[in-house]
Amino acid sequence: MRNALFAAALLLTTTTAIAQPDTAAMRDEALRSDSLAWQLVEDLTTEVGPRLAGTEAEARARTWAAERLRGLGFSNVRIETFDMPVWVRGEERAEILAPFPQPLVLTALGNSGATPARGIEAEVVGYDSMEAFRAAPAAEVRGKIVFVSHNMQANQDGSGYGPFGAARRDGPTLASQRGAVGILVRSIGTDYHRNPHTGVQSFGEGARPIPAAALSIPDAEQMQRVLTRASARNTPVRIRLVLTPRQIGTRQSGNVIAEVPGSDPSAGTILIGGHLDSWDMGTGAIDNAAGVAITTAAAHRIMRAGQPRRTIRVVLFGAEEVGLFGGNEHFRRHREANDVVLVSESDFGADRVWRVAFNLAPGNQDLQRRVTAALAPLGIPVNRAPAGAGADLGGWARSGVAAIDLNQDGTRYFDYHHTPDDTLDKIDPAQLRQNVAAWTAMLSVVANAPERIEPVTPAQR
């Protein structure tokens, strides 16, 4: 009897092992030969191009995405639409009138107010940082155009974007509240191309919309030099600024959703994805056709290997760039279903995954070890900081859902971010394949994990 039981247990163990996908083989095959991610990035950036949220171009992207996902064999493909306010770009020009006349290269920030068609002329007052601007008296800026600079540097984890991005996010509101007639900021970037970086900002309480623009980094440094020399001569710097963007009212955006159905509905859903929309200046290759492609290609590999235990839901979010509308809408509609057990997002370009971060419950430490082991052959160590799940999925992590971040190398990301240079040629196919390999390995482990993926309590987050 004992021998019979041992034989049955051995058979069950062997069968379970055979039923599990070969994570290492899938990972290595993706690293060696994945072509789907590149094809998706190329197709999206070529056939649709720029995809400003709420516009006809973003609508074409949703149609494109739904058709591709169905063609790849995903299940339950659907588009969930929502309404949103839409801002569009207009004419963008600026020039220094005195003391050293010359043109400036700039672009409007999202939700910028407009000048009259003929533009405005005003004196410029400059600050080397947001801290210096915040400390300045209101009387110093009233009736003037504010210029805010900074010194953002390239780094692998992209950590400078948060603090230095305050010039773009908060500067326009503060300038308006203090009576400025416009604001220019040094682009939130790390390149030295004469390409300005756009990005969203929203005017806060007590602020009326004023013209708000980003100077290319060479032009921002030129402005600093002009201000320094003008100050030495005790003469003001005057510029003419023309910005004619418009708010065009409520339009439609939406999220494209597809699934790889799991064999065990009680095991929950793994929610992954990236955002489908982009800014209107480039073709949105690194931000974020790459994330769309990486997560789709990895989920497709899991699907081809056989039915996973857990459902994998891929969401291509709409309207991320202009205010996280798609991510917030998906959370609002689906959180109460309480079926999502882990979230992970790709939205930091296409350069190699260089580390992995976790936010798992203590009871899932063995799962963390298995994911870490699956990623180790790709040279991916553990980031000791907790995972946050990205912009569109961060709400799920904050609500207690487990999260894993596959951190991409951001050293050159802010050279191209939100610029006309965000185009297909900036993506390295070998590094893109490494991303797919990492995502395939991670998804294979978590989607088929035999244990329960537990929620993360506030004390653990």
C-alpha cells in the first residue's frame, strides 16, 4: 500500500512538472528570436503615427490594436470608451526682441493657454530652479514672462524626472497665480538636440490659463546666458511669444482590452499593459508603442505555450499622457470585481530591463525567489525599493494588489521623451527582445504559480 501511494504521488509530481511551461526555454527563445514586439512597434508607429489622446489618430490606434489582438488569437478583445476634454496644439513661435534679437525653439505644454494670434510681448524674469521661483515675491513676476531653468541629469533609474518635472507640472500654476502673463521652462530632458520636450500640466486652483511652453535645452541655456549678460548691463530681456493652442471640448478616448483566459478562475487575473496614446510631436515609439508591444508579445508567448493557470489581461490604455484618464477609468470600472491579484506595466522605453522590483506579501516570498531566479540569466538583479506598478496601474498597487516592476534602463530615455525624436529608429531590436524575454519569464512564473498570490496590506507596502 505504501509503495502504491508513493508511486501515485510520484506520478502526480511528474505530471504537474510536465504540465508547467518551460520558462527558461520560452525566455531564451524570446531573447534569441522574438520578432513580434518589433513588428508591433513598427506597425503602430508607421500605420498610425502620433496618437494624441482624444483625437481621430488615437481612435485609429484603438481600431488597429483591437484588430491586431484578435488576429494574434487573444480572447475577449474589446474597447471600453470614455469621454475626456481635449487640448490641441496651434502655432508656436518665440523670439528675443532685446537686447540680443534671435529666434527661440519651443513647444506648448499640454493645456497651455493661448496668446492672441499676434502674440504677446513682455519682459522675462528668470530663475535657476523651481525653489528659487517659489521663493520670489509675486511683485517680481507680475506682468512678465517667467523663465524657470533646472539641471536635470541623465541617470539609469530616471529618478530626476520627479523632482525636476515640477517646473513643468507646477510652474504654470504658480506663474499664473502670481500674475505672470506667460511661462517658459527648460525642457524636462537630458539631450542637447534642439528639440523641445512637451508634457502635460494642469492649472490649479486660483490660476487662469496662461501661455506655457518648454524651450529646447540649447535654447534654455541660451536664455540663461542672455539673462546673465542683460543683467550685467542693467537692461531688460524682452521677448515675443506666439502660442495658439485650443481646448476643443469633450471627445472620446478608450482602453483596448484582451485576455489570455486562465484554467482556474479562482486563482485571479494578472493585469499588464502599456499606454496606446502618445504626444503629437514624434511617433510615440519609446513612449509607448514599445510598452504596448513588449507586454503583448510576452502575453502571446504564454498563450502559445498552453493555457496558464491565471488569466492574463492586457490593457492598452488611452489618454495616459494627458492625465492618466485610461488607467483611472479602468481602475474605476473593474476594481470592485476583486479578481486582479498582480499588476505590472511597461512604460519606460525599450532599453534593457536592468533590475526587478517587487511588492508582494510576506507569504509570497517563494514566488519572488522563483521570479528572481527566472530573470537572473538575463543579468537582472533585485531592486530593493518596492514596486509601484507604473502610472496607469499604480492605483491597483496602492489599493493593495501585488506588483512587480521590470525596471528598464533610463539612461537615454529623457533624450527623446515627449520630443519629435521619439521615433522607431531609437529602438534597439536586441534590447527590445531582452524586454520580451524578461516579461515572458516573469509572466510564466506568476501566471502559473500554484500558490495564492496574496494582497499586500498597508503595513507591508
